[in-house]
Amino acid sequence: MNPEILHLYAWDVAYEIPLTEAARVLGPAVEAIVRPEKAAPRDVPLERSICVALPEVKAGGLTIGVSANLFQFGVIALTLRYRATGAKLLDFAPHHDPKLEGGETLNAIARRSLDGLMERIRGLLRRHRISPDQPEAFTVFRFVPEDVGMTDAEEWLNRNGREVAGLITGEADPGRLSATEAAETVAERFSYYRDDLAVIDWDAALIVDKGPAADVVRILELANLQLVEYRHYDQELDRVVSRAYDDLERLTARKMFSFQAGNLLGELRELRVSVSEVADEVENATKYIGDWHLARQYMGCARRFHLPEWRRTVEDRLKTLEELYNLVAVESSNQKMLILEMIIVLLFIVDLVVLAMAARR
């Protein structure tokens, strides 16, 4: 067996990446779009990004190809790929996190490649950042049917389900897995032809296909970057909401004559708009899927990655932020009204004093 093993990474690096300018700076870049390898409806709008090849890396006897997809909403998806050899499926389980010479890790190689790319485009980025610092790779094991002796996907998976579960979970001894765990691991299975198969779990996937299965890999990449974006904004909103509570408490403790409400109001408004816009763009990244087989695979990824739950978490944080925004707005309005009322009262007193002085004359 000589499968291709891919490790998918994703980082949120900026609020926005101008793709046209990035392509000009990076040189040879191709437009990366999903082109379904099966029949699909015509004129389906496709999510676009640019793909660039990065320098190969040689480590631990492996020649690792590196490529990056840049998305306009500020995400860079990096792919490391190499070939491995083995006699059976479980021989490849260590490739979830292969041991390289000198103790180097694939995570370190991926981050070094990202840093090199970032040096070239940093000046183009809007609101530069890199999150998360240490992302987990999503691992894809891609075999051809002849390697695994598969002529009928369903029959082959029923016969080799426990070994597939061991490969995907990284268990060298799948016999220790319970029947429930093994069945759950291979539950998200998809086939279009009798001799192709995709099994998707939360940390890894098995693909058996005669071709490169670029469309399936792209779906996995999109789901992975959505997860990274939701996690990033969940952490960001956690931090900002916590700080907003503190700011609101300090604001209300002063009762009046506080002019910081306007600043806090502006910060909350900017973050709320920013997160809402990016969340919509991330969600829209998969609305183009017109191939129903790919759409089913994406929905399988969404279930495995708990994307709906992550989205609800972000939406809940946004609702909390909206409530804080309204509280600050009301507090700011009340303070302004109080100041205006005091000015009116002061002017009324001044007017009475002037009238009294005029009467004495």
C-alpha cells in the first residue's frame, strides 16, 4: 500500500485578505474552487479562494508537499501531504502524528510554512492576527481501491470496519475498541460509486477513490476552517463579553458624569458588526455546494465537528453582546439626558437670578 496522507490546518490570520493583491505578490497562484467529480447542477455559484504551492519540506525520510488556500475572510488553510508505505491499514495509524527525526513535529513544519507565507503578505492584511497558536491537524488517509482490495464499499466496510475505526482513531489495537465505539467511528460513511468511500470522524477521515478526490478533501478543508473560525470567535467573544461586564459595572458605579460610555459603546458596536460579518462569510463558504453527494459529506462533517453547536455558541455570545450594547446605550442616553436636565435647571436658576437682580433695580 502506498496511500497519500494529508494533514489539514487552518488559521485565522486577519479580518480580510485581499486575494487579488495577494495573488500579485505571491506570483503563480491558481483559483481554488470545488469542481465536483460527479454529475452536478449547472451554474452553481462556487466559493473562490486562491491556492499557492509552498516549498517542499524534507523531514524524517519524508518529502512533504505544502500548499495553502487563502480565503478573503481572513483564513489560510494549509495542507501537508506525503506518501507512506505499509502492508495493512493499521500500519498507517502512527501517521496521525508521525515521529520525525530530531523530534520535529508536523505542527512545527506547518507553522514554519505559515510564517514564511505571512512574511510575504503581511503588509496586505487587514487587522493582522494568528489564531489559534497551535492548531490540531485534521488527518486524511487517501487510498485507491486496488490498495485495499475494495470492489464494493459497503461490503468492504462491513468486513473491515474495526480496522478502519482503529486507523481513524489512531488505535494500534482496534480489538480493544468496543463495538459501540467502532460503529460510531464509521457511522458517517458516504459512497457514490460501489468502489469509492469516505468515512469521516472528528479528527481524521478515510477516503478510498480512484482519483485524487480533491472535491472531498476541499469539503473537509472548508468544514475544518469553519470550526477554527467559530472557535476563534467564541474565545474572542468570551474575552470581550467578560471585559464588557467589568466595564459596564465600572460605568454604572460612577452613576453620572462618566464620558466613557461612548467609547465602550463604539468598541462593542465595532466587535458586534465584525463578528456578525465574518460569521456570515464563513457560513456562506459552503452555500455553493450544488453536488448533493458533496453536500451530504459536508453535513456529515458538520455533525462530526459539531458546527451547528459552535455556531449557536457564537450566536449566544452575540446576543449577550447585543444586550450589553443596549445596556450601555441606555446608560449613555440616561447620562446625556441627566446632563441636559441639569443644564436646563442651571439655566432656569440663572434666569431667576437675573430676573431677581433686575427687579431690585
